[in-house]
Amino acid sequence: MSGALTFTPAGIYCPAGDFYIDPWKPVSRALITHGHADHARWGMESYLATDIAAPVMRHRLGDVSIETIGYGQRLQIGGATVSFHPAGHVPGSAQIRVEVAGEVWVASGDYKVVDDGLSTPFEPVKCHHFITESTFGLPVFRWQDQAVIAAQINEWWAGCASAGKTAFLGCYALGKAQRLMSMLNPEIGPILTHTAIENTNAVMRAQGVSLPDTIQASADFDHKAHSGGLVLAPPSALGSAWARKFGPQENAFASGWMALRGIRRRRAGDRGFVISDHADWSGLLSAITDTGAENIYVTHGYTEIFTRYLNDQGWNAQVLQTEFGGEDAEDEAA
Amino acid sequence: MKRFAALFNAIDQSTKTTVKVAALAEYFQEAPEEDRIWTIAIFSGRRPKRAVNTTRLREWGAEVAGIPLWLFEEAYPIVGDLAETIALVLPPPSTETDHGLTHWINALRDLSQVEEPERKTFVLDAWASLDPTQRFLFNKLLTGGFRIGVSQKLMTRALARATGKDEAEMAHRLMGDWDPATTTWSHLILEDDPAAHASRPYPFYLAYALEDEPENLGEPNDWQAEWKWDGIRGQLILRDGDHFVWSRGEELMTDRFPELARARDFIPDGTVLDGELLAWGEDAPQNFNALQKRIGRKTVPKKLLTEAPVILYAYDLLEWEGKDLRQTPLRERRATLETLCKSLPDDAPVKLSPTVGFESWNALAQTRATARDAQAEGLMLKRMDSPYLTGRKKGDWWKWKLDPLTIDAVMIYAQSGHGRRANLFTDFTFAVWNGNDLVPFTKAYSGLTDEEFRKITAWVKKNTQQRFGPVRQVTPHHVFEIAFEGIQASTRHKSGVALRFPRMSRWRHDKPVQEANSLDDLNEMLKIYG
């Protein structure tokens, strides 16, 4: 494959600009779509990301050199013109547009097409070559409106509160947790957070993201003073010694994988709420259609099935082996 | 169906027994009586017959969803459930109906009488009017594959709570061969009508596996030991001049074992025996293989009746002279049983399963080691002064099985599971060495923890060499200890052997693939234990 972007053992590479997009091996220059660990890895000499994504990356990667760029701003890197466009996945997440000699590529990282009220909404970008994820690239995945899920979660929380139980909601610490917070009805009770989530909250608040009030449930936390609360925590923290200190409780998970009963039951929580920061089946297809691209490269997820379907429908699609997808079914936080 | 869907959600979503029982009890008080009956039937595995064949359902599902059939077929194994896959791919409902559970079941029963185009219209209309959970349940009823079981314990507890009756009585009432289409709530649950229940078996008392040392059970004198037979647990009922044979799975097997009809010639009416159905040899049980030929056969050819005649090896007496003996201590039940069996001629289809005498736990442990020679799986230990309880209760009955046989084998194929295990690789094929070749000899599905299944799934994804539909050939790398209860020669398997109850007992991270066992080792085991 030749063109503006090529695919190398270190990651997606632009020869004209001598940079990589979300590389998985250390390189000199990395353009980063968003701060999740499978896309923003440690060890690059320099990083370029959106101004909104950078604070969380600094928080996670430590003292690294990050240049920032605003959405839509154009930057010339060698022979390539580069710009970042909203991907709607988490705050600051971007699709990276690369143009070389009139040929336009878009690497979309992870994305969703619905507005979550927190991230800058997804923006379709016209291109010739589109690199897409397919985490939920099967027709069985179909998300309901966020308001419907919000009502389900609040109803469950209110039920827990009136039964004298603490509601535990397991979710991804970056993005999903903050999105869920903004969906909660604070009149039901206090919103409590695990340290991993509160750290991310602090970073986002400092950069001006508006989040509801939360209380960190640290080691010296007074559990009795916060009855009727909902605790947001990484899935691994549910049922831990820390969680058990809260007394009677119900556990729920918020993830796109909760759409499948088998996974829901394996998780053995009390509830599973179907909400994801990735596009569902129709979201993927509408995003791809809207780019106008003829050539589609499918990175992580149900790559083979999704690619076959795209080819069936007349696209020129192929599977791209990447090391993205820390959020597949094994992780079940997506 | 909304109420049934709400009940299903409450049961399916919660991991807590108290929540499930409360939801069921409420349903049994509030739902229409006919729906209650169907709910008991469905949750206890008495599901209605399949109304539409699954090939058509897949086609219609794909058609309504607007996706190619191949795509539907790819999604199905990932979801792991046909009814759920269809429910998920369909567009949201366009209308609404609120028929009850019984309405839908009757409609499905009538569906088998009509032509296919009409059937299709009915199914598509139903899909268009039901929300996703109801759709899923409708599809479950439609495919006759309703296996969303609620344990008998939960159901009887909920019924007891809803009616104010005794749990054991509820358990007894639910046993046997009742038809939800003709039974009423009042008849099944409330009324006292002994005549109608001649065929009704008692709930089986089930033993737990002994995990502690037997010394902790106390004085050997207080205990009775018997061989644990490898047959089918069964109950033989003689009442009202008739006889009934029930399996532990509550299947009526009277017609499958016609030899047992002769019991009526020797045993008086008003008798219920608990024991093991076994194929009988000259003067001892045959191995399970012999009985296997009889399982699943509704009618038995003469030749098989002489080759593998079935008897009930009786070890307990639950009813005698029309009286329920279950509260009588085992010691007394056994004495009456022995007197009864002594009076039987040698060719009677009921024999007494002997007790195994022992002076000390130590001596009994040595006897247990010889179980395979007696065609037994180990020993049963029963407290002499215990009543006959209902269901699985700890304390009075223990099974003390032999340690399983084991062999170290190499994983060569992996396939993803269904249901709770969808999306995980859980079904594996194992091989042993034959020179430089790996010969597959068994499959195994169980024995690993969820965490181990997750690990092996991630590994399989990265180490797939070839795909055959849902099956993946993987790099021979991982060695597992396979435990099994028995080994037989088999012409159906490439390796020439078939194992009984194979499962993964250990993941041998410590063993390199070259050190797995060989076909010679398996053949050696076949010689000794086969």
C-alpha cells in the first residue's frame, strides 16, 4: 500500500510528514487521537494532540513533550497538511485528517456519532481513505438514546437508595465516568467516586470541563454520612475490600457489551446498562458513508466480519492489523 | 407478556436469591392463574414444542433487519443465542400489544396448524409489536429452547411464600407428568386430590460430594456405606395397580424399561423405591456403556433386552403400604427394604443394593479404592438415623467418589461457548502424542475459572492458525490435565478411545508440550480400566 499513510510494524505512518498516528512502538513523532492507553502510549519523543486531550495525557504519561492543536486548525508537517476533527469518543478525542498532494486520509481512532453532552460532537470529514474502528461492528449492537439510559440508571439508583443500599456503577475512568456523571440526577443522593476516577475529574475540571459535584471515597471516608449515594468506580474495584466497606450494595456495569446477555451474566452484576463511547452498527455505517471515502481500513473490533460487509456493500475495504482495542470484550468496559 | 418480561428481567438481572424469590412470589400472587401455570412449566423445563423451524427464523430475522443472512450467521455464535440474536438485530417495534403469556403460548400452538405464509405473517407481526425483552422471550417460546431455568428450590420457596403452604409439599406437587395446557392453578397447587397423583414421584434427596476427611463425620457406627453406582438414579412407583419409573431429571421412563413392569407381580401396591437403574450382567451390574445403549430408546428391540436387561438396584424405600416413610429413620427404612427384597425371586427386576460393611474409616477408604472393580464410582455415606430429605441438603448423605483418572493433553482446537460463555473460548479439543503427530482424543468444556477462560481466549485469538467455521486450530502449546471417570474402546473416535465425563482439572503451565502423554499411555489406561 502506498499513499499519504502507510502501515508499518510501529503503527500508521505518514512518509511525507515523517510522523505516526497512535503508534504502539516508540517513535520520534506521534500524533495522538485521544488519551486512552491503547492509543496514547508511553515512550514517544514528541506528541501532538488536541488542546482538550493534552491535560489527561500529561496526567497519564507524566512529564512528556506534548504540542497541542485546536480542532480544525491546519498544520503543515513536511509534505503533509494535518488537522484534527472531533471524534465524539471522549473529551478532546480527534479524527486526524492527513492530506498529501491532494489525497486525503482520515484516521478516526475511536469514535461515536451521537452527542454525549460532554465531548465535542463527532464531525464527518470528507476523505478518500478512511481508517475506522469496529469495536461494535455487528448488527446486534444498537444503542438507545442517552436519555433512555439515563432514566434507567437513575431509576435503579433511586431504588437502591430507598432500599438503603449503595449503588456501584462500574465504568471506564476516562470519558465514560464523566459522561455518566452528567447523566445522573443529583437529587437522588451524593455522587461518590473512586480515586482513579476522581483524579481524571480533577484534570478535566482544571481545564474548564463542567462536571457535577462529586465526593471522593478515599481511605478515611465516612460511609455513614453519605447514604443513598452512587459510586462510580473502575469495574475491577467492584466487590473489592474497598467497595465492601460501603455495606449493603448493588453492582451495575455501564458498557456497550452489556447488550449481550451472556456477557452481562458472566459479569454477575445486578444490572447492566448499555451505553458506549463507541459507535454502534448504524453509527459506524453512517460515519463511513458520510466521509464519501471509497477505501476503508478496519482496525480493531469485529474486523473481518465488518470488512466483508463493507465489501459486500460496494466499498473497497480491508482489515488492518493494529494493536488498538484495549477495550474489547475481554475488558468489557467499552 | 409485559408482566412475564418484568419477572424475567427481575430474575435474570439479579444475582441475589432473595430478590428472585420475592419477584416470583409476587408474580404467583398477582399474575392470571393460567400464566402462573405456564410460568412454572417453563421455568421447570416443561417447554412448549418448537413452532417454527430455526432456519426460517434466521431468514426472516435477517430479512426484517435488512442484513444478509451470512452476517446474521456470523453474529449468532458471538451472541451465543438464536432468540437473542434475532431480538437484537430487529428494528425497534412499531406498534404495541399487551397479550398475556398464555395468549402467546396458545397462539404458537395453533401456529403449527397453518401454512407457512400465514405463519410468517404472524411471527413478523409479533416482532413488530414487542419490545426487545418480550421479543427475546417470544423467540425463546417460538424455538422451544426455553432453558432459562429457575432452580426447583427457588420456585418452591416462592410458591410456598405465595400460597402459605409448605415448601416440601410444593416440591412434591411440581413433580411428575402434568400438562400446563390442561392443569389449573388450583388443581396443581391448591387442591387436595390424592387420586389424581398416583404417578407423582417424591422429590429426590441429593448428596453432596465429601470434601473433608470422613473421620469428621463422627462414629462409623452411625453411618451406612453403599457403592455409588454409575447408572441412572430412578424411582419406581407402584400405586393403584399401575407402575411408573421416573428419572432424577423428572422424566417418565416407564416405557423405556419394560422389564420393570414385572415388579408388579412381586411387590405390593403402595410402594415407592429409590435406587439406580442399571444394566445387569450375570450377577453384577454391567458398565455404563451397556446402559447407554438403552438411554434415548423409546422402544427396545428384543436383542437389546437380553443383552442389557435393566433392573432397579434399590437402596431406599420412600413409601410402604401406602404410607409416606420419608420421616422414618434410614435404619428402619432399610430394614423394611431388606425384608421386601429378600422375598423377591432371583429374576425379579428389583434387587437390593448391598451395604458395604466397615469397622473404621480407614478400612472403608481401602474398600473405596477397589470401587472400579465393583463397577462403582465410589461410595455413598448415609447417616443411619436420617430422614429422607428433599433436594440437595448437606449433612446426612455424602458421595465419596474415587479420584478421577487423569492424563496430560495438548489443546489443538478451540471453539467459543454459548450463553453465559458467549464470546469466550471455552470448548476445546485435546490431543496426545502418537510419534510426532498429535491425535485428538477428547473434548472438554469445564473445569477452568472465568479468569482462566479469559486468559485462554486472549491467547487463542493471537495464536489461531486456521479457522473452520466457528472452530479455530491453535498452535499446540498449552498442556492441560484432563480428568475423567472412565475409559472405553470406541470405533467412532480416531484415537480409538472414548472418555466418560472429561474435564480440565488443571492448566499445566509447568509442562512443555513435548511432555504431554501419548496414545500408548491412553491405551495402557484402556487395558487397566476399560
